[in-house]
Amino acid sequence: MGVRFVGSALPGSSSGTRYVESQAIASVVRQIKAERWTVRDGNEGGLKEARYQDICILLPTRTGLDVLEAALASSDIPYRLESQSMVLGTQDVRDLLNCLRSIDSPGDQVALVAALRSSVFACSDVELFEFVQAGGDLDYTVPANGTGPVHQALALLKRSHDLRMWTDPEELIERFVRETRMVESCFALTRPRERWRRLRFVIDRAAAFAEVSNTSLRSYLDWIERQAQEGARMVETPVPEPDEDAVRIMTIHASKGLEFPIVLLAGLGSQPRSNPGPVIYDREIQGADVSLPGPGNGRFKTPGYDDSEAKEKAKGQAERTRQMYVAATRAQDHLVVSLFRPEKGSSSSFAGLLEEKVGRDSDLWVEMQLDELGTSGPAANPPDQDNTVDFSDSELLREAWLTQRSEKIQASSKPSSIGATRLAQLAKEEAEDGDVPYRKGRGGTNIGRAVHSALQSVDLSTGDGIDEISQAQVAAEGLPDRWKEVADLARTAMASDVVKQAVATGRYHREVYVAAPEGPVLVEGFIDLVFETEEGLVVVDYKTDGIETPEEIARSMERYRLQGGTYALALEHATDRSVSKVVFLFLHTGSEVVMQDLPGAMKEVRIAIEGLVA
């Protein structure tokens, strides 16, 4: 079995250390997959490439689980919580329990606000503020009129509250989950099955609780929240799902009797409990020793308390050692131990004790060199050993979160696709008079859309039925009295030399959607007419602008240059054929304008795209 370790003592707080450790654990998993670690192939002998489900992350407690989940999720690493007790610490379960607590206790304002702001109802602070400013009362027992998200959430909570006395907790919770569409909303997540399991867990525990206790919702909530607060060891049922390739996460306690090809042992940097309490019971002598506050800063102790305290600490250390032995022996092929811990009190943590006893240069293990930690906060680059900078828990995590948030906003603000019309607007922003903003699109104006639709449908060689087609199109646009204008513009297009040339070739296509990758984005657009010639493809774009003079046409070509270049660039990439020319056909005058320097326009498009995504 190969044993590796990662990490060391870090300056700063324990929460900052957990953040760095979580990022490192995610990097370890990525590296395992990238390097294609091999594990034994069952009982048949031989080796196979490790899958995600061959990896198990073992933790002493649930502390820092949310940070670890965030690190794995941001790295697109599938995972599942195998230990039921760990499920209680997840945000999904906390959100649901807050909603249930609010249903049970209408006067609990903390639970109500937490429920409204949770992922279940997703009411923003702005929506809550506007609701209160408008005279709303954050009390679902008070009738309120309205249709906003806060009103709807309060109404649903009221309905559930009215049912709680007549419905078992299991049925009530299942009904609430169904009405809030919590299951359906899981499809918006990358791994919906994990959230389904968590919701099912809360419902199943309610059914189990009802079998041995009363069936009130309040009793169930008191019980399950006490389990979460105390970190109680619940019955663990880590049932594998062979069809789900996901990293397993569980507590060391839950791993007893199980083995995994690869084990990542993390969370060893926490400090042990140093104070055994004011009363220590000694089973050997059937007695107890006591330490109580005395006058001033002194304490009253029974004569044997100090000895009993030393024995209790030794027992605690022995239990931790036994627990870590159990964890280490769960690995079949590879064991990776995390030695991340805060510098302050480093020697008393189990990670510090391991490094002190074994040494970093021992033949018993090898330090794992990570290609990238993936950290982006201050904790990613700890200060020098003199540690002149001491971040508090909130400062460290806030700075790391702000950095990640800024990076994600910047990345998401970059367009993934750019249309030809959008690039045309870069040359000159234009607003069409009389047009409604939300209706801008194909053709730019109502009349323009009708003309484009008519030319898409009519027989270009004969023009048969153009009047009837025009009447139908203007009716759809809400301008039935302007059909003659549409028909005239369409006839101008069919009478043009370039459209006649397209019809003569017999190899033309109308309203062609074209898209092609250009760098990190997709350039796309709809080409009104494209036809094949011996010299190459010819692109025709109909323009319904109210442009009549040569000077106006020349000025408009400045903004249409990028549009034509985009059509040519995307079409050449998609068809692997050259575009010989791009023709703009101005239908109010019948003018045909061939775009000059097409290669130069395509180059300008590439430059414009680089400027947009930079």
C-alpha cells in the first residue's frame, strides 16, 4: 500500500486552514484522476484505473464539511455523503429544518426569515425589504393580499401550519417538499441525486421517530436538531450505489468494517478537547473528583482531581490514536494523510503528532506534490514564518470568498456567443424609431420582420402569392393596413440582379442559421440568402432601413461591415468553403452594395471579439 501526505502547519485561523485543506483535498482527487492511479480489480487480480467511487474521504467530525463540499463542487468533483450523521450538517437539510421550525412555531421570527431566505423559497433581502416597506407583516397568521414571492411563501407556510395538528410529520414534510418543488429544483444542480438523498433522509427519520415516540412535529424537530447540535452518533447505513461514480465522504466512526481502494484522511488538524469537565468519574475506585470555581480566580479541587484529569487526557489521546488507526487501515491500495493544521497549537493536533513522530523525510511515506492547490484567497499563500499578519476567521474566509466571487462574475460576464447584429452595433449603436425594444430581432422593425418572413416563404422565381403572404405577415406583426408596403419591398428584392442570380443557380438557401467557434466564443447569425457560384459562396442580406441617398447608404455600410464579416467568418468555418462576396440589398431603393475588403472585415471581427472577451 502506498502512503502519501500533503500539507503542513499554516499561519492564521483554524477556519482558514480548513479552507486551504479543502482546496488541497480537491486537488488531490483531481490529480488521482489525472495521473490515473491504479487499484486492485476486486478478487479477480490485476489492476484497474481508479474511479471516483474508489476514493473515500474520512473525517473525524463534521466540522468543516460545508467548506469541503464547496471545494469539491467548485472543482466539478462528484461526491456523496455516505454517513447519515453528516447529512444533518448540510445546507439543504438546515434549510428544510428552518422551514419546518417556522411551520411549527409562527412566532419564531428567526426561523421564518431563515426559511424565506433559504433555497426553498429564495426570497432575496430586497424582496423582504420591499414587502415590509409596503406594509407587509412577517407573520403568516396575519392575512395579506399580494402575489409576490414573499406573499406566496407565507401562504404556503400558513397552509402547512394549519395541517400540522392533523398530519404526521412524515406526511407533512413530504407534502411540503412536493408543494415547494424541492425535488424538481434539484435538476438545476450538477448532481441532483445527492440532494434527493438528503431530503429523503429527513422524511425517513421522521417516520422512524414516529414509531418510537409521539407524532408531533415539534418533538421531531427538537430531537433531530439536538442530534445535529450534539454531533450524536446515529445509526450509519453507508449503502453503495454502483451506478453512481462519486467520491464518498464519511466519518471515521462510520467507516468501521469497511475498506476502500483509496482513502484521504483529513481533518486531523483540530485541537483535542483539553478540559475533561468539572466532574471526573473514576470507574476503578467507584468515585468522582470535582473542580469548581473558588474565591477570586482560584478553584476548589478534590485531592485526586489532577491525577484523574491526567488519566482522562491520556485515555482521550489513546482513543484518538485508536480512531486514527481504524481510519488508516480502511485503505486497501493508497492512503493520503492531510497534515494541514494551524501553527498555533500545532504540536497537540494529531496531524502535528504524526509529523513529529514520523518526520517529513521518513521512508514510511512520501510527500505528494500537488500540481495546483486551486486556492485563491489569502490562505493560498501563507505569510512568512514571522506571521506578522493575523487574519481573523471572518476576514480570511471573506477575502477568499470575495476573490472567488470576483473571478466568477468576471468569467460569467464574458459572452459565450456573439451574434452578427451585436457586432454590427459595436460600430454604431442605433435605435429604430417607432420600434418596441423587446421586439427588436430579425429585420429590426415590425415591417422589416414581415418583409424577411415573406421573402422566406414566397417562390423567388415567380413571386406567386406575395400579396396573400404579405397580408398574413403584417397581421402577425399587428400592422394589417401596411401589407402593400411589405409586398412592394419583397417585389424589389425578387427583381434585384443578385436574387435573380441566386435563383438561376438553383443552389440557394434562405434564412440560414450559421454558427462557428472563434476563440472562446461562438459567433452566430441568420443569413437571409446564400447561394453557390464557381467563385465561392455569396451572402445576401436584406436591409429595410428607410435609406435612400448614396450618402446614407455609405454611412450605414460602416456599421454593417462587422455584420457582413461575421457572416463570412462563420460560414467559411462551418462549410469549409470560401465566401466570395457579401451583398447588402437595400430594398427601399433597390441598391445592391458589395462589401469591400471582405478579408479585412473578417479580421476586424476577430479583433472585436477579442475586445469583448478580454
